Amino acid sequence: MQLETYISDLLYRYECVTVPGFGAFLTHRVTASIDDSSNTFYPPKKVVSFNEQIQKNDGLLAHYIADVEKIPFEIAIQKIENRVKGIKDNLTQGKTIAFPNIGDLVFNNEGKIQFEPIYNLNYLTDAFGLSHFVSPAIDREVYKEEVEQLEKVIPLTFIQEKQKSRAYLKYAAVALIALTVGGFAASNYYVNQIEVYNQVAQKEAAQQLDAKIQQATFNLNSLPAITINVTKQSGNYHIVAGAFRVEENCDKKVEQLKTLGYNARKIGVNKYGLHEVVYASYEDRLEALSELRAIKKTHNQDAWLLVKELD
């Protein structure tokens, strides 16, 4: 039994996934961050940790395994116990247990389980499609010494020319005000003339349109009947194929998936401004999970399940 796969599935939706008799995998959200040393920007994410003290069975993992594998709840618990026993035996022998997409487990010198999470997978669904990026450093050139040298050799005539230019600006401002006032009056008269002309033209156009409508006759009975079959997808379980900043790329992805036989569609824009594309939407959670596993194996390992009620 691939216990780590089931744990990984649940970490997308829950903050605590307990493995009875072993420990609990916890997630907590951290905000976006910047590494000043490397100029790297990191998106918000969920950080995974492990707590060996939380071992009480809350039923979450066992119920999930029972639903996916179509087995009784008691058998799912027995499978978990057998897997935990094997993990503990390997840890006792000094082996490192690697949980794909989660992290590594090993006994430390004190006989406690030490957990090292992986960082290449983000369990925060709100940040899907966002990856870290490096921004080049901004170089700012300082000309302080050159400015100080220029201040020492600025000629006096520069100040005189500046004063003269201010006089010219004063006369130019007076002329500009006079032109503005005159232009405003002329503009008002011209705008009023245009409004009168537009009102007359609109009245004539309305009269002509009424006359044509009264003369026109339509034989609705002669029109052929058209039957359109529209299949509307419904359900709150959506298998996400990707999210795109440019909507044109979103449309291309939908057409590509439809060509492959998927009932793909766009489900709107998330709060990060990304256009989301789904393989399909389902009303039944188990059916959606079964299809998600098939897609991960055959087409897209990064596909994930979004639980959301669409408008």
C-alpha cells in the first residue's frame, strides 16, 4: 500500500493528517518571501512538518483509504498498522524512509524521529502555477563626486540666464491664459451647434426606423426548427490541468485537451489573476479522485483536485 500517496493527497486539503500509532504530518501557511542574498522571490506556500506525539486515530486517513480502495474501514486500519510496523522496523535498523512529495524520516541519536521535508512541491492550492524566480540586482550609479565638482565651477551667467528665462515664461503664461479663455468660448459655441445637429439627426433616424418596422412583415412559421443539445458540466470537484496568465494560452490548452478526448473547460480567474483550466468537473468525489489518479499516471503528474463551488 502506497501510504505516502494517500497522505500527500490529503495534505492539499487538510492541515493535519494523522498516521495512527506513528505520528502526524502538519502543514502551516507562510507568506511570500524574498531572499536578499540571491534576489529570489518565493510565492506563498504550505510548509510540512512532523509531530511524533500526535498518534491518536482521527479516522481521516483510514476513511480516505477505504473510499479509494473500496474496502471496509476496519481493513483500511489494519493496512495502516502493517505499514507503520514496517516503517518502524526500517527506522530501527538505521534506514532512512523516503516519502515521495513529502520528505524523509530517520531516527536521530536520541531515538526520536527526525523529519526533513522536501521543498519542490507546494501544497497551497491558492498558489498553484506560481513558482519562484530570480530578479537581477539593480545597479544604481552614484555621481556625487561629479556633482560636487560641477557646483564649484557653475558660472554666474547661468543665474542671469535663468532669471531672463523666467521673464519670458511670465509673458508666455499671460498669453496662454488669454488664448485659453478665447478658445474656451469658441469651443462652447461649437459644441452647442454640434449637439443641436445631433438631436435633429437622431430624430430623423428614429422616424425612418419606425416607418421601416411598420412596413416589415415576418413569417415566423416558415422558419425551420433547430434543436441544440448542450451538455452542461456540474459538480464541485474539478481536476485542474493548469493556470495561465494569458487567456489565449488558456484557450489553446482547452482545445488541446478536448482533442485528447477530455471534457475540458475554463472555470474562471483565481485571486492571483490566473485563468484556470480543468480536465473535467464531477459531482461525485470518488469518481473525481479515480480520474485524477488516471490522469496523473498517463498524462499530467502535476494535475490536482480543486474542491470549489462555482457560480
